[in-house]
Amino acid sequence: MIVCAALVVPPTSDVYVPQELAHKPVGLDYGNGTAYAGLQMLEGAVPREAITTRAAVTHPGERLAALMRGEFAATVLQEPWITVAEKAGCRLVSITFFHGTWVAGPDLDPQLYAAFLRGVARAVRRINADKRRYVSYFKRGWAEGDPQVQALTADDFNLGRIVLREPTPIPEDEARWAWDWMASWGVLRGDFDVATQINRKVEREAHELAAATPGAHGL
Amino acid sequence: MAPMTMTIEPVSAFSSLDVLVAMDEGLFAAEGLDLRMASREARDIRSTTEGTLMSPVTNQGRLQERGEATMFQG
């Protein structure tokens, strides 16, 4: 699945474009994809030395609450809290998308992974055929105790922010760029080595098995 | 044939709507896969506010490290 991440400012903010977040604190849940998405959105707008971040919690609802309390000038949210934030009058000053990538150990059975890929691919086709039917999933899990999320209706969701594609092998270039970029921030050390990061044998076997299965392209 | 079994770390709709739907609608079962989702215990949960940008604290991957899950979403 493709994750949508939005850089959000509160209703009273004087920030309208990401450039105006230079030297202003942005709350990020360090170590998670949304935090890196936030850094990339900021880096596209201001010099790196002007990026100022604060540690924020993982729960997006709690990050939104902290934003509304004025603990930072902006934060990065994912659905359904992007929708909640918009309904509360917050503005999105940037938006981006990134892959949710699965990580496994080296002993993963290709047959097992192929079955997983086939199940996911069928689900992607079903959801893409009628996204609105599935938005209630965004009210589960973390969101179950959040009255603002529970108050959302299916029509509140912007379906353009719910993006799914069938699983594909990890493009080496993209993996390398991500590694090099994270290393430039000091999060990773050393050079990218595709052989230690991606088990191409398991990946290839699993994708070939998944594609070769009868009915692999049906709903 | 006995179904294959795999346990994954917990996921949310924003990053894994496809997995949740596939579980609920029996799409993994149809492929002979009994997919299970592990639960995190209190000891597995640390706040990201304990970390820094360059030395982050994340809960992802802990269950896999202990052999209690085969995959997690990074």
C-alpha cells in the first residue's frame, strides 16, 4: 500500500506554504515513515539547516492534539487524521506518498510469501474497485477511541489519499536513494549493499509463484 | 493440505488496508495461508519521544526480532 502523509498546520497558523516553516518546530515521530516523509517535504522547501524538528509521539491523533495545543508549528499526519485535521480547520501545506514496505528475515519461505502477495493483490483490486466501501477500516484500531475519527462519515474521506497498488519487487534504485538519503541525515551508517538489504532470490521466486497462479489477476 | 501459517506484526489501515481486507474477506485463507497478527505487549511499546532524529526509538520489528512474527512493515 502507498501511505499518504500530509504536513499540517493549525487553523490559526500564519504558515501557508512549507517554506514558511523554516526555523519553526515541526513535530515528527522519529523512526517512522511519516517522520521521514515530513523531512523530505521540508527539505523540498527550505535549506536543511532551517529544518527544526521536535520529537512527537507515534499516535497521529495525539500528534494532532499536540499541534492544536501549540506544542509545534506543524506536524505530519496520515489518514484518518488528515481528514480530522481538515474538518477542524487545519491546513495541509504539503502532501506526499511513500511505500509501506514489508520487512522479513532471510529465511522467509517463497511459497508463504507468494500466498501473502496473492492475497494482498486481490484485496488491492477489490478496494480499488470501490474505495468508499472500505473507508470504515480507518475507524478501527488506533482510531477506535478517538471521537473525532468516529464522527467521520464515509463521504468525509478524500479517496485520492487512499492509494493502493499491487505488490511489486523493490526497485533497487529507490532502495539505494532511500538509504543514501537516510545516511545523509545520520540515521543509517555505511554504504548501501543490495545483497544484504533485499533477498532477491526469495523475492523473485515469490513474485513468480504469485503471478503464475491460476486466477492471479481476478477479484 | 494443511494451511501455511504466518504471523505478522500489528498493522493499521493507513499503511495496510489491503492486508486487513484480505484477512477479513478470507483472501489469504483462499490461498492456503492462515495469516495471523501478533499483539504488542506493554514491554514492546516505547514512545518515539524517547528517541532522537539520528537515534530513533521504534516499535517496528521487535516481535520479529524475538521470532514472534515473520514480517513487519518498515
